[in-house]
Amino acid sequence: MSLNIIVLVKQIIDIDQIRNDPKTGEPLLQNIPLRIENLSKNAIEAAVQLKEKNGGKVVCIIFGTDRSNAAMKEAYAMGADEGYIITGYSGNNPYRTAKVISGKIKALGNNSVIIMGNQSADSYTGILPGLISAMLDVPLLGNAVSIEAAGEVLKIRRVLDESDEIISSGAPCVISVTQEINQPRLPPVLQIMAAGRKPINIEQAESDGTPVPRVISNLAPKSERKREIYEDIDKGVDAASRAIRGEIR
Amino acid sequence: MKFLLFADDAKSLSGLATRFREDGEVQAVTVESEIEQCQNYGIKKLYGLKGKAFADNVSLAISGMDLQSYDLIVISSSPLGREVAGILSGKLNFPCMTEVFEISFSGGKMITKRFFFGGKTIMQEESSSKIITVTPGSFDSSPGDNTAEKETIDLGDSRVSLLEVKPKEKSSTNIENASIIVSVGRGIGKKESIESIMPLVEATHGELAGSRPVCLDYKWLSEERQVGLSGKKVKPKVYIALGISGQIQHIAGMRGAKIVIAVNKDKDAPIFQECDYGIVGDLFQVVPKLVESLRK
């Protein structure tokens, strides 16, 4: 069976480049570039590998902004066949994100599997796989470290705290992947160039009335550590040893 | 207020029960194997789910309860818990607040705190969410003054089939409960070098832990020993960070430690901003000296 694979790609602000204002503790977000969330790359890679093995096509969806073209081109360069950017993302509202994306997935129709990361690196919400599975009313195979397709059946292996499991369900279904599933490919230059010429479909999301939490503050956590730093190892060992003994007793 | 809690492990559920009984009546749902260990934490009614738990059949069982009668559904953020929270949020049209580690109620308002921007900031929000997920380890547990009334709910069939299970060997590790943790980072260099850290683990009666690269990328330690935003959140009395640079995701996992000791060759390593006692030097020189000093 050839697979119609949908991949949900998330674009985030490059959190590794964020610095906090040392005086106010406020994150300095100006001029920080966007990047594809790492787990989304694992999801794209998993989808492209499935396609290479079983045939079919990979369609990426980004709920983003007018700055999302670069992320889609990267997905194309990795092997995605088609891409939709839905603009109007305002962040931090997984319920609305799931509504917009599942609406698009329904409109596309005829899907075998929807693949996404299990948790994103910026806020770690981790509830999107469940939301999408509920809104599409399809089974969820969560936290995959490998995926196999056989006919109309999708099979994943997952690693839980107490056991390793292989679980399966019929298509269509939602699969969330973990970082361990693969090493996302670095596309060759020719593919990157070809990706630049490939058309991207852009649509506008309708706004809706989902209540959004009111942010009271968003600041760097205050550290009240002593910060006694020793470059003389022996003195440092003395201080550390005293502190440890004080607590062991 | 009236709360419905869900956690698939007894430790998280007893912590949640201890926290939420302060603000009202607590009822809870867990898997059958955990019931006995959760009955004495002030939970009024405790439902045990019987059968293999998947996200869909657990969500169905919970949504079959009279959810309108609860002010808030609180779910422990385990892999199963996050999936269940997402499905309930989608099915019931309740927005969900996630990864909460602190919560308060005043004047009918709920105020929550969670990490944002990968742990660089703490976001404090006021919301009308009906469901929240809570980061495991956020609340300590202490016994309450009643025994829960128990009821079993049979789980229905899942649309997911279980084809194969390989139980892992039950490890005795539980770094979340450790009072001293010796944690190693990339600076340890190779797996074999972990041996040379063991005398310090023994001298402190501590538990061994590691950073994300050590546990997940290089697999020098097992995953259950990973400290960090994506791993375990720990709060020992003493946290000894060896060769850990101190990426913010790691700090978010050990911020609850009472005393932090850091050893690193690089004096500009961010871990020195987040420690009480820092030693700039080679950990293979420092560790034996520390062991010797502790044994005196």
C-alpha cells in the first residue's frame, strides 16, 4: 500500500539563542531567528523513510506565520513532496493549534498516517498528539522509536519506563515520535536548490474565540545560589566536603 | 473546590493528592496496580482502571464520569498522562494548561507556573483551563487522614493492539527520591570513566545520575537516570555536577536541589552560575580528593 503521510512541522524561536536581561530577567527576543523544532525534523525523517520503503507521498503542514517559508523549504529538501503553511499562529494555545491543523487534515482527506514530535522543545506541552487524535477520531500510537507499515496496519516500537512495547493500529492513525527514532538527514545541495523552487501553499487560519491564558509574567528564574567558585582545587574540595558532610549527617 | 486527579504511578498520584486536598475534595483515577499504594493520601474516592491502559480507553473511561461535577481535572504528565490530557481536551473542548509545577487559587481564579522557552523563563499565567498537566515530582506527598473509598472501572477495548511486551528489569534506581545525587555530564569523556566516579557515589551514599547527552545520546547511563527538563526533576539535599556544562534544560531538572556543587574544567561554564560551591578543575583530580576528604 502506498502511504499518504502527513507531517506536522513546528517552527519555534531558536531558544538556544535567547538571553535574559540580567537586570529585569526578561527574555530578549529581538532578532532571534526561527528554526524547525528538532523533533519535527525527526518526524519528517521518519515520514520520508516510510515513503522510501512503502511508496506514497509526504505532505507537511506548518501552522505558522509569514516567516515560515524557510522551514517548509527545509522540509522539502529533506524529501517532503507537498507543503501547506497556515498563517495566523499566535503561539501558546495548543487547543487552537490542534483545531486549525485537524481542520486542514480533514480537508486534505484520504490520509494513512499523521506523524509529529511527541513534545516540543520550547514549552514541552506534549498534548498535541492526543488533541489531534481526538479531533480526527483516529487511534494514537505514541512515543515511537521505530515505525513499520504493513498493508493497512501501522506498527511502532516504544520504550516506556517499565517495558518496551510493540503496538499497532489500522490506518489512519496518529504517530508521535521521540528523538531516538532517527538521525535526521542533512540534504545535499542539489536538493536544497530544488526545494527553493518548489511551490508552497499558503492559507490563512480563521481566528476563533478559544480563551487564551493571561500571562502575568515570563521572566528568568531567580537563582539564589551562593556561587563560591574555587580555582584552587584543595580549597574547593574543603568547602565542598564541609557542605556535603553538613547534609549527610 | 472539587478535583479529579489522574496519574498512572502511585508516587505522582500521592503527591498530587497531597497538594490538591489543601484546596478541596479530591477524587482520583489510577491504574489497578497502583491503588493500594495511593489509598492513604486524603483521596475521598479512588477509581482503579482494570485492563491494559491505552490513551484512548483511559480517556473514554474518564470522560464517562460526571466531569461537570469537578472544578478541575489534574493529570500527571507521564507519557500516558499527556496523551490522555490531549484526548480529553480535544473531546470535551476544554483548553488544557500544561506542565504546571506550582498552582494557586484565589477569588475563583487559577494561577499556574510552568517553564517556558526550553526552561529559560518561568511563565506565570491566569487561565480558565479545566484540565492541567502537572510535571511529576512537583509536589511532595504526605499521608492524609482517611482511607479512600475504592471502586474498579473496567477499561473497554482500545483501537490500539499490543503485539509484544518486553518488561525491563526492575531497577532499584529512583533518583527522584535520592537525597544525594552525583551527576555526570559530557565532561566524563567515556563510559568507562564512570567507574572512577563510583567511590564518590559510595562515600556520599548517593545515587548516580547524568545529563541528557550522557543518558540519551551516548547511552553511557540508562534513561531513568537522566536529569533535566526532558528527564527527571530532582530535589536532593546535595547535587554534585561533574563535567556538566549547565545547559538550561539541565538546570531546570535540578533547580530544586538544596545545595549544588559543580566541578568543571571550563571556568566560564554556565553551571558555575547555578551552583553554591564550584571547583574549576579536572574532575578526575577533584573526585579522588573529595572522596579522601569525606572519608576522614
